[in-house]
Amino acid sequence: MIIVRHFKIWNWPYLRKRPFLYNEPSYFPAIVFAGLLGTYLDLFFTGTGIFSFPVRPFPDVFEIHIVFNLVGLPVMTWAFLWTARRMSRKGRIIIFILISFAGPVLEVFSEERGLFEHTEEWKHVFSFIGYFLFFFLVWIVFKSTNARGNKEN
């Protein structure tokens, strides 16, 4: 008669299965929301003539910088969400403000390089407020799509 016994090694804590993916939040809905919102805002502002992108891929097809909206914005949104999720509430507010300050600085840098133009009526304070609201909305969408009944920060 054959008797099957488990090895003691299978009971070691570091060999047990851990459901690590069940605890990981879903970034996808917030990234899609950020991509759509950013694309529609770019289309609105370029359509009204408030700003334009003189150097962009496929200028005959798109009035916006499509590579930034398809690649840059999702990567930056993921990095923002990944970082903000691991911070306290005060740290998140600091991140919101730092990103909001970085937006106008990058716009000025892009203007100097000839990648971005805006009208004379445009103030960089608008960009600061816009980026703050944009990332705040993305954070709200991220938190609402990952609410699991437990309140965390």
C-alpha cells in the first residue's frame, strides 16, 4: 500500500501562495479617465485657438500632440497615482501642488523650444489651477474605483 505524505517543506511560510494581486489597486480606470480628459481638453483648447502644438507627429491628421496623449499622459498618470497612493494626505497635497507648479514651468520650457504656443490672453496661473484640478479629479476617480469598503487615508 502506498501512503502519500506531504513534505514538511510545503508548510514553510515563504512557499505558501499569497494573493498579492487581490490587494493591488486597479490603475486602469483612472488612467483611461485621465487620457480621455486630457485629450478632450487639448482638442477644446486647440479648437478654440487658445494654444497650439507647432511641432507634433501627424500634423495633417491631429491638431493635438497625439503621442503625448497616448503615451506620456498615461505614464505620468500612473506614476502620479503610484506615488500618491503610498503617501499620507499631507504628502499628496504637496504632490498636487508640485505637479501644478511643474505644469507651467514645462509649458514655458516647451514655448522656448517651439513645441507649444498660446495666445496673449493665456496666463500660466490658469495652467496651475488646471493641472491641480485635473490631478485632483484623477485622484477622486482612482479612489472611487478602488473603494473596497475600507477607509484608507
